[in-house]
Amino acid sequence: MAVKKGKKEGSGIQQAAGLIRYFDEESEDAWHISKGMIYFVCIVLSATIYLANNGVIQWLGDLF
């Protein structure tokens, strides 16, 4: 295997440190999602899929 000459050994670490600093900053305009919101969405999605698999949603649709 050929080794490229002229490439510095530590340049990858320096780039990674810059990216870590960039992504570590929080924007005040960014959306903030709490754990409770994630739990709520997961439970609602799971219940919807469960009810759809058991025909409850179709039954409700047939009522109207």
C-alpha cells in the first residue's frame, strides 16, 4: 500500500474538534423537543397502528 506523503498526521483530529465545537452550540431559534413529547408521539403512533391492524379505525370510518 502506498502512503501519501505530505499529509499531516494530526489534521483529522483538528477538523473533528472544529466540528464538535460547531455542533455543540445551540441555536435559540431551534426547535426544542422534550422527552414527554417524544413519549406522547410514540404512544399515539403505536395505538393508531394497533387500532388500524384490528379494524377499529375502519369501523369508526364506516360509522360516519
